[in-house]
Amino acid sequence: MAGNGATPTICPTLRYRDAKAAVAFLKDAFGFTEVALYEGGDGVVHHAELAYGNGMVMLGSAQNDSAFGRIAKDLGPVSVYVVVADADAHHARAVAAGADVVLPLSDQPYSSEEGVGSRDYSARDPEGNIWSFGTYRPRIPA
């Protein structure tokens, strides 16, 4: 899903043992678009940016010898929520790509400003991070 040229102000950042495989999985299973990929000659992904709608995640190879790697070496899996227009279609794509769905597609009672409940599901990526996708659209008050 392509963005609208917006500049996100919050970008979750993830570290992967196999960042190249993570980029491929996030694109294939969840429909992210690769914006940037900076790779070293040794295959290490120093920095990658993937977009979905007007949001973005950044990721790279886990490297304990870098400054960030030293302070983040004991981080565990993270959980990221992504707004999707059609949770059923998104879920079907993820399942077809072999995603490990850990919470089934279901309707939720909470609602956004539109007063409509959410439809969502959660899947685990190959390195244990939880990705939740749903129709709930949180709003930042004006």
C-alpha cells in the first residue's frame, strides 16, 4: 500500500537477525512497500524503511558491535498496530504468504470516531514480533 507523501513522526524501529528476510516477509505477507534499503557488502542491512499508508517502520540487522546494538542487545519482540482498509483481504494475503496468525480475524467492540467497531487480527513474524492489523483508526485530538 503506497503512502501519500506524508512524513511520519513516529517510526517503530525493529532489529532482526535476518533483516533481508524480514524485509521480504513484510512486503510479501503484509503488503509493505520498500522505501529504502542500505546494505553493507557483507549482507548486513544497516537501515531499511518500509511504508504502509502514511506510516513507516525502520529496521536493520541486529549488530551488537554498533552503538545502537550495544544498548538494544537485550530487546525482545515488539508489537506494532497497522490500520488497514479491509482486514479480511489483508488477513487472506498474510495467510497465503504463510504468516503465523496468533489472534484470529474477529470483530471488536471498541470504535473510532466513526462509531464503528474494529475488525482485526494479529500475526507473528518469523523472528517473533507481533503485527496487528485492523480497521480501528485512532485519532490524535486537535
